[in-house]
Amino acid sequence: MVSIITPSYNCSKFIGQTLTSVFTQTYDEWELIIVDDCSTDNSLDVIYQIAGNNQKVKIIALKENVGAAEARNIALRQAQGRYIAFLDSDDIWCPNKLEHQLSFMISNNYSFSFTAYALMNADGKLLNKAIAAPKKIEYNRYLRNTIIGCLTVIIDKQNVGSFEMPNIKSSHDMALWLQILKRGFCAYGLNEVLANYRIVNTSNTANKKKAALDVWQVYRKTEKLSVLYSTVCFIGYAFNAIKKRVL
């Protein structure tokens, strides 16, 4: 079974499309764990309405805002599946996402995988731009190229072991991937577009300067890299970030 981890916060405009993309998966051995991080809009009402009596959906409504990292961790602690997948409340999966990616992992005995994904605007219109997935990425390479899209990741918890996202405000997914890669695992890319990433101006990554600072903080505070090595990695990160968005 796949446990799908979805934090939600003030996402009433998008969450319906997100849930529908899960409900229409061609692979149906999944559970969806939604943790609403004390939304101030009607997100919870929309979630309950769409989920209905679906026994595969578990909804956790928090009484106080804890941030995206801890919301994901709360869901992770409830997960019953061998495989863990991540999907944010404004993104969309293609119908064959789980089927194709699990087949890719099982046939190759991979424990950590990600895929290519397409970009769409806030209205859900595709931008004719896809982020390709390299065949393989290891710890030192990922430090220089944060190419792994959270919405595309699936991890085999049975092989990787238990994990949680570092409780930092942003770039916690990057910090988690680094933790797993440091254990000696590689992340394997399936270069097939199986998800759509929504670019929303209010998202954490919309502010490029702040996103860059968050990456630097992961280098220095989470990974405890030297200033020199952090600078080398940051130059690689900046180059690849520009390349990813422009080319």
C-alpha cells in the first residue's frame, strides 16, 4: 500500500483538483492522509465534502498552526503503507502516476524514486515546461542540484527505515532527501511527466531570494557544511535553478 502525505492550509481553491487526481489513480492500493494545518478558510469543509465516506481518506484537523514540516510529520506517524508518497494540496498527479512509478521501483529494486513533472500556473493551465528527472542522484550531487520535486517522490519505508522531515520553516523536503541520501541510498529518476506543479505567488518558493537563503541555511545549519563547501554547492544550486527554469 502507498500512504499519500498531504498537508493543507487555506487551499480551498485547489484541493478539489488535488483529491480528484488521487481518486482517479489507476493503482488503487493507497491511503490518503490529509493534515489540515488550522486553515482559516473553508478548506476543511471542501475536503470533507469531496472525501465523503471514502474509507481510504484520513483527515486530521489541527487546532493550531504547526507549519508544513510538522503537518507532514503528523501524517507520516499515521502512515500504514510500505510506500510513502507526497502530494501538496495545490498540485496534481497524472492518473497513472502511482502505477508507473511503483512498477519502476519494484522492477529495479529501488527504494527512493522521483519523476519528471510539468509546470502549471495558478489557474491550472500548463506552461509548456517540464522539469526532467535525471537517472540517478546521490548526496553530493543533490547538494548542487535540488532537482527532486516533492510531489513526485515515493520512498520504500521498509528498506529506507523510518524518517521525518526536519522541522524547519522551508526546504524541509530538501533536508529530508539529504538525510536519506546520506544513509547510502540513491534517488532514481523516472523521466516521465507524472505530476503537475502549480506555481502560486504566495508559495514559499515564489520568493526566489528567500528560497535561496533557505537552501543556504540547510547547508550550514542542517548539514553543517563548511562555508567554503557551502559556497561551492550554492553556486551549483544557483546555476541549476536558473537552468531548470529557463531552458
